[in-house]
Amino acid sequence: MTAPAPLMSLVWTDHVTDRQGFLVVDRLVRGVASGGLRMRPGCTLEEVAGLARGMTMKEALHYDPEARYVPLGGAKGGIDCDPQDPQAYGLLVRYLRAMRPYIESFWTTGEDLGLTQDLVDRAAAEAGLVSSIQAVYPLLDDKAAARERLADAFAVEVDGIGLDELAGGCGVAESVLVALDRADVPYAGARVAVQGLGTMGGATARFLARAGLTVVAVADIKGTIANPAGLDVEALLAARDGYGTVDRRVLRPGDRELPGDAWLSADAEVLVPAAVSYAIDTANQDRIRARWIVEAANMPVLPQAEELLAARGVTVLPDVVVNSGTNAWWWWTLFGDIGADAEEAFAYIRRSMRALIELVLARAEADGTTPRAAAHALVTDRLPVIADRFGWYR
């Protein structure tokens, strides 16, 4: 699918720090677009534009004419700053204050790389916003009930971890399981390496370990922790700080500390890049020995690298499908397709993600192409249907 130019691209410069922030609205559906806000050093307008296009695809792929969830357009925000910088929070508040007209009118946003939802909510309130998703309120049948339902869902915890932190990882894990099922690979004995133990990577590792897979390597900002016999995922998750960094004091005698990029060459069937964009490029793709790369992060595999990987039989399950569960869970809950219940949410996520991944992989097989190309083809099929029903604003 050839993406049209985005509806709007905006570059903002902070008057205090001279750091830049970005907003790209790819498309609007019924006047609204959805997409999170990330904060990382080196964030660029081009990166945010690519993420906004991806959000348009995620929304379209989850379109179900029988559901209450109405697909939205795609958008994304970004701030060029280290989230651990002492000036980061003030910068976030000023960015949201500058973006307030857009958030009030048509951009619904939330946590993404470098930011938690709690931090976004606190900064949004300080910036004078009712909510980071208030632009969607006019589309709801009962705004008060919908807001209460979402708040209740965010208050749900499973084993001490918020449901909102687990939803996306549940979807990523189900994507891995579908790939294994289609290839007749038993879960027991299947090995996984995960880059990043933040919200998405940590939840993915937990669900896969509980499904019977062996997590043999995880990477955080300090390096890679590996054990060919399998890591104690629960112990590592319990020892994380707020940025997903593991306290090495919990490592067992068989656990090894390796360089940060060692996860790439792990002896594993599945790699899950769940941290930063552009992690796998043409210079390092030849180190990968896995059969599948499952993109929990946004845009972790560069297109040229994906071509080389495909040529040697490595399948990349694309981010626009794999990590779309978080965004969809928000809207399924807000619009009332599911309630504030963990088991109901996980069942709905698993069923929806399994059906979507099956559809993408079947289309790729039928077309003789990659899963990413198949996902683009499905979006191309669905966009006219959505446009006829709801109307586009490009």
C-alpha cells in the first residue's frame, strides 16, 4: 500500500530547552485519530510520520462491522528527549499544553516508548486537559459510563501488574503462538529472546513463559542476560525498575551477562524486539539465527534488513499487527465490547489477535509474499469499506 501524504505534520520547539516535539496526523475517521506519544533521544519527524501511518493500519486491521469499537484514524506524537532527563517532565507538560487544541479536537493519545500512562495523565492534567483521549468522547453513546469502564479497567491488576500493562504483551504472545502452531512447533522446547523488559517486552516474556516456551535471553539498557536452560522470567520482572532495567543481584549462577546486542544472535526460534525502533538493520541482520522475528516494538526492523532476512527464510511478523492489541484493548473497553475484567480482556485479545494473525499469514502464503505485505494488502481492502461507512479526511 502506497501511503498518501499525512493530513498534518507539526514540528514544535520548546522555548525553555530548545528541544523539539512532533505531531503527525496521518488520517482522521469521523474527525478523530489515535496514536500514542513517545519520548526518546533522537526522535525525529520522519520516525513519527512512520508511526502515524502504522496507527492508521492498526485501526483498519481491527475493523469489525459487528463491534461497538469504531476504527479511528492514525496519528503519533514524539518528543526528542531522554525520559530520564531531569527536564523531561516539564518538557512533557509544555508539549501537551502546546498540543492542547489538537488533543481537545481530534488527537487521542497515551503512553508509548519512554512514557507511562500515569505520567501522561499527570502531565495532561497539569497542561489543562480533561483527558488525553477526550477527542473521542463525542463518538461514545454514554461518555460517563465509558470513562468509568476504562478507569475501572486501568485499576485491574493481575499478580501485581496492571491490566493495561499486560494487554499488549498478551497480543504479542498470541502472535508468537499462532506462528508456532502453523509450523507445528511445540511450545515446550521453543526458545525465545526478548529485547526490552518494559511494559510490552515484560508482559510478552511472562505470557510466553507461562505458555511453556523457554525464554533464553532478555536485553535491557545494561546488556543481555542469557541462560540456554531458561531464565527465571518472574524473578527478572520483579527486579525491574520503572524503566525496565533488571537488578543484576537477582541473577542465578547459570545466568550470564553479555553485551547489549547479544540477544540478536541468541540460539532461539523466536526473537521479540520490544524496545526501540530501527534495532535490526543491514549491518546486524546476518547475526540472527531465529526463524521468526515478532515485532513488539514499533518499526524495529528496517525494510532493507527485512528483505535480506526474508531471502534467507526468516519471517518477520509486522508491528502493525503484532503490537496492535494495546491500542485495540483501549477502544474495546471504552466503546463497551469488553468490560473491566482481566479474563474477559485476555480472552478477547487472544481470540481477536489469533484471527488477525491467521488471516495475515494465510494471505501471505496465498500471495507468495511477506506478512507485512499481506497486512498492507488487507488494509488496502478495508480502507474503502471504512471510508464508505465513516468517511475519511486525508
